Amino acid sequence: MALVGWATLFTFGCAAPGAERAPDREPERTLLGQRDERPRPTLTSVRSAPPTSCAVGSSPVTGAQLAELSLFSRTLFYLRETYPRDITPYSRQLLLAALSAIPAADQDVAVERDPDALPRWINVTVAGERCALNIERVDAPWNLRSSLQTAMRFIGSRLALPAGETEARFTRIELAATNGMLAALDRASMLTDAPSYERDRGKPAGLIASALVSPQGQAAARPQFQGPYLEDAAYLPVGGFARGAAAEVEQGAAGSGERPPKGVILDLRNDKGGLVDEAAKVAGVFIQRGVLGWIVGRHERTALEAHDSGHDFTGTVVVLVNHETASAAELVASAIQSLGRGLIIGEVTAGAGSVRTFFALPRKWRPAGASSPPAPPDRDVVQNILDGVEPPPPQEQAEPFDGQPDEMFELLLRTGYLRTANDREIEGAGVLPDIQIPRPVGPTSAAGDACLIHLAQALISQAPDARRSTLLPIAKTLADRWDCGQAP
């Protein structure tokens, strides 16, 4: 099968009892997160939906071209196969979201929907002509796709297109419909254009856990503090989990002298996340062995494990977090806390525990020496799976397809969720620090940032050993004595 999946970098629940959510983080509300709003039985009569009536216009060839939906079909295939939850119950809402997104991309298309909570019809209007689409029986991915094809065939056959603009305009419409569907499921999943694929294709591969739509995460705004070494402690601010982050942390924990520092201050404040495997390696610098956390996907659970490298840091570990510590950074903090390896100080973290994967989607395939590409070789496989049809048996001596993708697009899709080492949700719950200190505000902000670092340094200096049971009472005493933050 020619579907190409390249998982590149990164990488968003019910809140755990007692967990606090950052006050300025608005909860994500999508179709999968909302309450069941299906209409309840009433005494009023039920109006019947109009039958589907979408007559093809004067350009049936262009209508058929738009109805191919190669990008949308592949996206729907990956949703059905890899999205953490079954999308089947939401097929009608996803169709509505796909169609409703088109007018923003093409002003000649208008969409009107049934106002009922569970819509039964959609009207699509192009050049004064209307397509009435009955969607009462849209209850699975295959008829979601076939209903969208009906609407697209109507749209494509009635748009007046200057020569040379057809493909670009149809691509915009299909991208809008695909992203409309994805937005109804997940605010950060998206399909981007060919230039984005070319820009990101050389970046390192891996599963992504990041609050940002970026393979590498984003470097955190590091506190205004002169380091990296304090008395007895190494100060290690981590701005994200790109390739090489673990090596930098390991080098910093080893120190520059003959003896390693007594303790490490791992500053994960404002760290948005990054590559999951790199984050696990960072946690592994401090944890010799054990399960650091879990990735829970649609069909399986994968353990993220630490392995004894012989160079693990054995001193005291203090982790600083805030409300913008997210995703892979939350995995690191929770692993150190859950496995009893160190103490967490700061605010409840962001609670953004999704794992995402990048897939490369071919728009078309161009055979060697051909001037016009045929349907992609995997087209029948995709359609059969979506339609619930058993694929044909494999041919023993199939002729190889000698061609190249004409254009590649980039799909960022949620494929799993992070859970802590003790199997708690991170998504929507975050990590609860051992010592909670509100973030500093106003003119005291910079001083408050440094205050937490000095508090952690004092904790490391005063602690006779690295055990959590030893660190916790000392940390509570220091936090009561030091005013490092002001309540918002």
C-alpha cells in the first residue's frame, strides 16, 4: 500500500480528583468533548428532511475532479485507523463541519444547515443553484465520504473557473473541508499544504507530545538567571525536547569538575514539549530503570521505559513547573514524581497530554515519463477500507509502480494520549506539584522566577540525602519562609 506514514516529531480527558486547572487555560471543547445534545422526544411532530437533490452542472468533468477527494479520503482513513477514539458516532457532525468550512475558502459557495442539534439536511448553493443533501443516514465514515463527494461533484461542476486555476482552487476547497472535519475533533490536528511538507520533511522523526503545532516544540522563555552552576547544584533550564536535549541534560548533570553536583534543578517552566522519545531519555538521566509513562492509542498501550546507562545522575533532583509546562515536559515531571526520584515545585501544569504523528499524504502519483498522473495505486485500498469492503487478495507477481508523488501534503493527527507512570491521565488534569507556589505577577515577576531557583538551591544544600521523604518537609519549611509568588 502506497500510503506513506512518516511519524515526525511531536506532539492534546477527565481531570483527576483534586487536580487544579490553570485559571487562564480555556478547556478544549470539540464534538468529542461535548455533552450528548441529541434531541429528546417531544410531543411536536417531526419534520421530514428533503431528499437529496444535487444535479450536476454544465462541467461534469471538473465536478468529477473535485469529487475525487484524495487528500480527504486519506485523512479519513488515518482517522478511522489511528485516532484514539472511534469517529463513527460523529460521522454526521464531521460531514457538517467539513461542508461548513468551505465558504471561508471559496466565496462562491454558500452552506446552510438544518438548525436542529442533530442535523438532517444541508443545503449547498453555487451560482444561485442549490444542492439539497439529506444526511439522515450518514452514520459511518464511508457514507460521510460519499455524501461529501455528492456535494463536491455539484460544487465542482458549477464553479466558473478561468483556465489554469482549477487545480489550485479545488485544492483550497478540499483542504478547507478536511481541516473543518479535523477541527471538529481536535483543535491541533490539521492538514497543511505542500510547502509545509517540504519545509518539515528534513526534520527528525518521532512521536510528538507538544502543545504547539511544530515538530521541535518551541524554546521556552528561560528565567532571567545567571547560571548554569550554583553552589551544590546544577541549574538546567530545558526549553523543549528536540533531538539532543537529553545529551545536554546528561552533560549538565555530570558537572564540569571532578565531582558531579550534589543536586540538579531541572527547570521545565514554559516548556511546551517535543519529541516523546527524547523526553523519555531526559527522564532517564535521573531514573535508572522503570516505566516512565504510557502512550495509550486506539489499539494498544506502549510503555516508555528507562534503562540503566551507567551514567545516571544519583543526586537530588528538584523540578520547577508552571501552568505552561505541557505535554512531553509533563511526562518528565510526572515520571520523576511518580517514581519517587525528586520533588516538583510550582504550579499545576497545562494538562496537554496528547501524542501526535505527522503523516505524508500524496496528492497524486505520476508514473515515470507520464504527462498526466493516474489514480494513486492505493486508491482502491483506501476506498475499500472506508466502504467496509474486503480488499482483493494480493497478487503474487504484481507489477511494481514506477512513479513519484506529484505533490505531498502534511497531516498532523492525534494518535494517542500520555499517561503517568502510575497510569493517571495527563490530558485535562496536568501534574500536581508537591509544593504549589502561585506564579509571580506584575513587577515582581522576574524576581519571583529567580526566587524559585534559589529556593530549590537551598533545598538541595540543606537536604542530607536525595529521598523524597527527606526533601518534602524541608521544602515545605522553605516555601513557608520564602515568599516566591503572589496570588493572581
